[in-house]
Amino acid sequence: MLDSVPTYVWPFVLAVVAALSARLLAGRVRDDPGSLPGWILYAVAAGCVVIGVATWWLDRAV
């Protein structure tokens, strides 16, 4: 079943997981040291979206 999922979808799935875990772990991100894990997880989610768009674009180019 997982073999039928295209490769470019997985970074988007990981982005959703990272964003949800940031929301659950840190809640609303503020400008204090306690919300640093939330900032990191949101940055990971943004990076995964960028990687997902790049792999999607590369998959269409071939």
C-alpha cells in the first residue's frame, strides 16, 4: 500500500506531523525560551514543505 504513494508526498506528510506536534507540544508560539521547541518544529515543517515542493517540481520535470 505504501509503495503506491509517490515520493514527493512524504515531505508533506512529515510537515503535517511536525506542525501538529509543535501545536500540541508548545501551543501558541511566543517570544520566550519555553516555546523554542515549537519554533524548531515549525521550522522543520516549513523545511519539509520546501523539500516537498522541490521534489514535486522535479518529479514533474522528468
